[in-house]
Amino acid sequence: MNRVTSLGVLVLLAAIGATGTFFVHQATAPGIEREQRAIQARNLLDILPIDSYDNQPLDQPLAVDNIPLSHSTLLAGYRATRNGQPSAVLLRSQVSGYGGPIELLIGIAANGKLLGSKALRHSETPGLGARIAERPNAWLQGFIGKSLGNPGDAGWALKKDNGQFDQMAGATITSRAVVEGIHDSLRYFDEHREQLLGSPAHE
């Protein structure tokens, strides 16, 4: 086999290899993308009890887009359902922390009780306000089960502001912003319950 023939064979093999790689990528890419989306969804939805929904809440966006509230802005919302019935609402909220905007994800059950919350983005001080993003977060877990009426409007504040909630040590501004953001979201849910759930409110 002369040099020209050998070169031609190598080029042909390279072309076959590249073509095969292309088709393998095309065949596997959708599955990889679906799995990546599923992982991202699980990371977001872990504030909801796993048995509280059977749909894909992130595929159920609500008409919530940059709605200004008293101390926060609602960026987006999603509905969770189980057996076709609304079970919870997820609200993405932005509050102003010490270092800049803090984006929260807040889960509220159909009965108005807080299921959980987490910080998605922040610019808070490491070791202080930045602890808002720690997982698990004992401070945020202290709000689970609360509602607009429990403890009531006056109670939705830090103890140093005559409310009922402790603050994260050394992070007063961050703590205050988060408490106010959760309170705002609970109030918005209460005022727009039927719209958010897509059905009459169930107590």
C-alpha cells in the first residue's frame, strides 16, 4: 500500500469516526439534557415534601412576573399538583439584603402554610449573611408550618423589631429581609389564592 493510499484510508477512517461520534451525540443528547433538567428540578423542588406533588411544577408557570410587593418583588410562580388537584405554590421572590439582591424560592401549601424556603442567589457576606444559602438551613426551617395568621402580621418580624423570629447571628439585615420576603409571599398567596391554585381555596 503506497503512501497516498494509506493517507486516503486514514482520512476515510477519520471521517467514519467523526460521523459515528456525531450520530451517537445526536442520539444521547436529548436524554442527557432531560437528566440535567431533572437534576435542576430536584434541586429546586426539594423544599416540597416528595409526596406532595406528582406533576412537574416548573412546567406549570403562573402569571407572576415582576410583581412589586411591600418589601420584595415576585419574579415567578409555579403550581404543584397531586392527582390533578393543586397542592402547593412555589414563588420566586427577590428581597434586598446587606450585599445586594437575595433571590428566594418559597413553597406554600394549598392551605396557606409554609412548606419551606431556600436562597437561590445572594451576595451576602461570607460567614454572616451568606449562611442563608447553607443546606440544610436550621434558621429557614424554623418558618416551616407558619402562615399569614400564625403568628399574625405583627409577629412577622425579628424579635429585635418586636416580632417573633430570631435572626441569624451577625446578619440582622439579611434576616430582616428574608422574614419580610416570606411574609410578603404569604400575604400575596392569601390574597390571590384562587388564582394561584386554579380552583377555589381549600382549607
